[in-house]
Amino acid sequence: MRVSTSIMQNAFGKYLKEAIEGNEVIITKNERGVAKLIPYQDPMVYVMQESTAEYYLRRRVTLSEFLEITENSEAQYELIDGEIYFMASPSHAHQVAIREIFGQFYNFFKGKSCSPLMAPFDVRLKNDSPKFDDDPNIVQPDILVICDSENIDEKGKYHGVPTLVVEVVSPNKRGKDMIKKLSLYANSGVREYWIVDTDHGSVMVYSLKDGDVLRVQQYPFGECIPSWSFEGLNVETELLIRSSKEAL
């Protein structure tokens, strides 16, 4: 079937279902085919024997095309390296993890210059590329801490680099969070990246610099997690043990 970009942006979920069921969906603009919506499996996830339910437009898209598809949609999307990712609804364990961690972040940063925020909130990762305006990466971290509030524009949009990012892994986005986003955040200048795994009851903490991982530490749920970027920030994870068991 062929469907225009204006129709697609208002009913993406319907046509995503068509693609999942194996039906070819051609996206048109000005009656010309510009992209195809097809099922996708990240090859790295396949190697790790993990399944994925992420789907994206195979052809690289520009910022204007991304906005045209997503601006009037109630669904949430990310744009990474020119590919659009549809974000599925989070599980109960996912939401509990975000609530518990964000609550402690909120209390720690109250009255400080840095601020914690949580999804849904678009982060347009700033970089030094001359093509930044036309080839951005737009993500929605589960939790982020920003210390550069001057990079929030008059429309409330953030164009910067968070100091700390937390992603809670879901079965359908494990490869994206553990591989693709780790590389993206490292290369973008994020200093610290937490990957919370409710399936396995653990948190991986990465210290990042200049596109590389300086060190990494795994903490099982129940242990206190110290931040390497913010002295005095220690997150208790005892309450995450229950949510982890409920996810099994």
C-alpha cells in the first residue's frame, strides 16, 4: 500500500501494524515514494540472541522529514543516525525503576545548578558537525541530568549534551540501549551512562570520555549506586528488587 506522510504521521501505529504483519507500506510525499516501512532486526541484537520489536524507516531521513512524520503523532519516536525508532509503551517494572531512581535524583539535585528530567522529553544531542542542523540525533532518555540549561530554547526544546543519562532496558530495545545508544552517548560527550536491567536485576554504570568508555561497573539491585560525575549522589536500589521479580 502507499500512504502519504501527512496520513502516516497521524496514524503511524496503524501502518506499523501493517508492516509487522508483512504488508509493504510505501510512504509518499507529493505523490512520490520516499521511504518504505518494513520490519527490522538489529544484527547485533541477533548475535546476542535477543529479540527486538523496533522498526524504522530504512532510508535515512532528514530533520524536516522526521518532524513531518512525528509532530502531530501521539506516539513517541527517536531519530538516531538518520533512522526513526518507534518507542513501545513501557512495562510496570520499567516505570517503577524510573520512579524510584528519578525520585532520588530529584531530591539530590534540588536547589543545585544541574537538573534531572525524565521522558518524554526530546533531547537533540548537540555536536560540532557542520551538518548538525540537518542531521541531528534526537533521543528520549528515560532520565537525564542537564547542567547546561542555557541550551533550552524559547520553545522549551533542549539542544545540548546531558551530563548523565539513565536508560531502563526493555526486552524490545535491549540492543539499542546497550550498543547503539552507548556509542551515541559516548561520541556525543555524555559523561555518565546508566543502563538499568529489570530482567536481570542490575545496573551497568559507564564513565565516558572522548568517545570511549573509561570504566564500567555492574551493581546488582539492592546495592547503593554512587555516581562518578556527581559527588554525593548515591542511589538506593532496594525497592527495585521487587519490580525486577514482578518482571519475571
